[in-house]
Amino acid sequence: MSMILPAVALIGGLILLVWSADRFVDGAAVTARYAGMPHLLIGMVVIGFGTSAPEMVISAISALQGNPGLALGNAYGSNISNIALILGVTALISPVTLKSSVLRRELPVLLAVTFLGAALLLDLHLSRIDAWILLSVFSMIMGWSIWLALRQRRDTLAVDVDVMLEENPMSLQTALMWLLVGMILLVVSSRILVWGAVEIARGFGVSDLIIGLTVVAIGTSLPELASTLAAVRKGEHDLAIGNVIGSNFFNTLAVVGIAGAIHPLDVGAEILYRDCLLMGILTVALFLVRVGGNGKKQISRVEGLLLLTIYLGYSGYLIFKVLGFV
């Protein structure tokens, strides 16, 4: 089969996916505000987890179509992109400072969740039991996040969400419309994207895991990149970091859990020594921001450059592997 149609499907699917995800999150956030949801809860749950809607839909569709490797690659590749690419680029533009006490509490939990996800793959198999463990932990963390947000309503993250919602005035009817339209287009664009990605992988003899780790992971991380850059430009640093933390929680637990629950899969050893290892190292680095040297809880421009260099090196290795150079 010619690669032109799958390539068009992949690129067109990604563009539509990014646009629909943005509309979906905006609609969900404003709808939640009209429903009286605390702004801290909107930042932690609706925006933080909502930006991972593309990964969730792609995970479910990929697993249902018998391509769980694409779902796994998408989840882990997006986590790596979120920290190394998104925070790297963002910190280069403007150093990112962590002020929110809520987010500082979430970072150790994210670190534990990351190691849990890797531990469940030590036998090189993601079973349904493993998947339900991940989904159960995700449910508990969602409950904890809601309790935390209701208990501590005022936080710098809540202030950032206040500003964001004030700058994005929208009626309830418009919000509901974008919520529905965004949700429908998320599913449609994901199906198009998955078809294109799988056909390209087959055509070039590349595993769907590699396609998931690279092209699809970058594409589904674009909503996080756009929202993070917009937040930092407005000085909403906690919202920027909150996007990454919420997305990585969602990817590690819900996205991988959904894929494994639908279609258990065997994984290659490289998932552990390459992708999980790098994801773990990057999560430790993000956790160290919580500690902060000399009380400065910040990702500097130098650290941003280091993160971006790591990401480019990782992506370059995957490309060379596809080309047969390594």
C-alpha cells in the first residue's frame, strides 16, 4: 500500500486531535466552573487529567484493534515528552518556579506511581491483573486529589486557574457544545491517527511501540505543550507544572491500565532498560524540583536546556534504531 494515504491520515489525525483536545479541555473547565467546582479541583483534575484525553482515547482504540504496543508507547513516550520536551522548552523560554504546596505533595506520589508501573513490567508482561492494579491506584489518587482540593481551596494553582478562566469567558451553552464536539472529534481523530500509524509501522517494518514512542507521543503531547507555554507566558507556572504532573499520572495509570485491561501484552526488555529507565530518571529530576536547592524550587534555563538535550538524544537513538544504525 502507498504510504501517502497513511501519512495524510497520521498528520491530519494529529492536527484534528490537538484542536479537539484543546476545545474539550476548555469546555470541560468552564462547565466545571458553572457547576460550582472549586478552581483548585478544576486545575488538578479537569485540566491536569483532561489534557491526557488524547492518550486515553488512542489507548482504548489501539488496544481494541489489537495494537496495545502503540498504546504503551504512546503513554510512556508522552511522559518522557512532557518532562524532557515540554518543561525543557518551557524553561528555556522562562524559568519555571514551583510554588503550589498541593503540587509539591503530588510529586512524591508521581514518583512512586512511576516505579509501580515499571515494577509491574519486570516480568515483561502486562496482564489484566496488572492493568486493574494500575486502574485501582488511579481511582484512589483521583479520590485523594478531590479530597485535597476540597480541603485546601486556596493555593497558587487555584489562583492560576482563576486567571485562566477569567481570560476565557464562555457561556454554559458554548462550553457544553465544545465539550461534546471535542469529545466526538477526539474519538474520530484518534481512529484516523491510529490507522495511519499502524499502516506506516507495517509498511516500514517498524514496531507500533516505536511509532507510539515517537510520532504519536509527540502529537498527543502537543495539547500539554500549548497549554504549558501559554500558562508560563502569563506567569501561571504552577498551572504549567500541574499540566505535566496530571498528564503523567493519567498516562502511567489510566492509559496503560486501559490498554492492558482490554488487551494484555508481552513487552520487550527495551521497555524497561530504555523507556521506563529514562522516564524514572526524568521523574526523579522533576521530584528534585520539589526539594529545591537553596530553597529555590525552579527549573532554570540551563536545566531546561539539559532536559531538551536528553529528549533530542533519546529521539535520535530511536530514529537511528528504526534506520538500522543501532
